[in-house]
Amino acid sequence: MGKRKNNTKENLEVIAKGEQNGDATSCDSLDGVVTSRNHLVAMNEASFSQSDIEKLIVTIRGMQVMMDYDLARVYGVDTKVLNQAVKRNARRFPDTFRFQLTSEEMKELVTNCDRFSILKHSSVSSHVFTEPGVAQLSSVLHSDKAIDTSVKIMNAFVAMRRYLIQNAGILMRISDIERHQMETDEKIDRILDTMEFRSSHLLPEQIFKTGCVWDAWAYVSDLVRSAKKRIVLIDNFVDDRVLSILSKRADGVTATIHSRYHEMFLTDLKKHNEQYPAIEFVQLPHRNHDRFLIIDEKVYLLGASLKDVGTGLCAITEMHANPEMILELLK
């Protein structure tokens, strides 16, 4: 039975604030895994606004950061040039300012966030910059544009932080709803597991105590429904109840009854065959002690006549026998 499972990766999450007019965000969190909703509109490097930059701020490992790829676009330089400038000033960028993504984090970003698809075949994981790291960039990228861009980026971080603070209550309620939903899903899964465990199964053998008519009837009915090609019943005593059970078989499944001659039963059989797919009747040449039910290539030994299963203590057992051998012994 299929179930709902959550594979949460707590260290990787993306939060990108959309426009105030309600535009969809480029990436957001889904079970802790980055996903893409819409392609980020292509923008000219010279026209990045503060609002545009806010869309590029993501949350990874619980910190608001920007990818080196996005920062290079905003600054109008090559990503390699940006990282080389940082390497030449490595002491200015401790791990709290700049860190490299793991291969798993990189894979999630590239797979699920459209704008990072260009990094799909990169052999090196990207670096990300925290807010202090972005502020430090202005000291290693010497240009008027770098200074102006740094101001925009810092304002974007401030705006994002203000946005999160202002909406903290809503975000907490959403998180609480998600947590309750996960707990509810787990409870439903446990209930379904219990129902499946306690439900009747087509076991190779079943014993029914006296009075368990419904359980025995349901078990035999499931056996009949499981047939793919044929059903053969060998039973000295049959009546219209047997016809009712065999009527549960699937379309195209043949049914044959080997039994003793009973005029009343043959009358019932004729009426049945006029309305439903025919059941063949074969007269037993002699009385048999045991009763057998053949389902395709399986043989079941019946502890009671099919019409009487459950009325008294009886068992139904799958045998390791060739059905053709049983049919040959009838002759």
C-alpha cells in the first residue's frame, strides 16, 4: 500500500520573497528541499533593483545567503573573477562570511531551481555569502558600481529581514500547520497499517470455527475472485449457494462443478446459465469423500462442502498437488 512519506533535509531551504503585488517567487521550500515554481525573469545586469535582489536571497543551513553566481550577475562580473578576488583576500572571509555548498546541496539547487541549471555540469560546488560576507565584498571589488551594488544588496538583506520579522507569526503558523499535517499523515499511515494487518488475507490455510459463516464465505469469495483462467469444484453436495459464490468470478474465467446428480440443482443451474456466464456440470462417476477447489493451478482441500463452510469447525488448505492429477483421479 502506497504511503505518504516526507524526506526532510533540514540543512537546505530556500525562501525568496516575491513582489509586493503578489508575483510568484522563483524558489521556495518544499519538505526542506529546494523546488522551482517559475522561471526568474531574465534581467539585464545593469538593471537589478533592490526588489530583484531580494528574490535572489535564499536560506541555506538556517542562514540568509546569496550564491556567488547570483552575486556575480548583480555586480556584472564573471563568477570566477568574483571568487578569485575573494581568494586573494581569504582572511577577510571566514566561514561565517562565505562557505562552499556540499555536493548534495548543490545537486538540489541545480535540479530544482531553474536559474541554476547553467551550473548543472559544473565540477565544483558553488560558494554562498552571508550578509557580513556580502558587505565585505565591497572592500575587494574596487569600482563605483561595486559600491553602489553593495548598498542595494545590503538594503535587500535588511528588507528581507524586516519582511521575515513582520511575517514571523504567519510563517510560524504555516510551520505549525505543516507539523500538524505531518503528524496527521503519520497517524493515518498507522491506522492504514493496522487495517491492512487485521484484514483477511488469502493465506495458504484457514481454519474457521463453528458459526464463522461470513468469514468462511468471504475467504472463499476472495479465492474465486483471484482466479485468472479457471475454477473447478469437486463436491458431492452442491446447491444454489455454490452458484452464487461462483458468480463472483472475473469475466473470461471458466467454472466447472463435479458433483452428484440432483434434479433441483440442475434446474437452478439451467436458470443461472440463462442469465450469467455458464457453469459446466459434470456428473461424478462415484461418491468422493473429500472436496477440492481448483483455482487456476492451485488445489485447495475443503474441510466441508462449499455450501456449508463456516457452519461447523472446518479448514481450507492449499495442497502441493498437481490439479491435473486430481482431475484424472476422478475418472
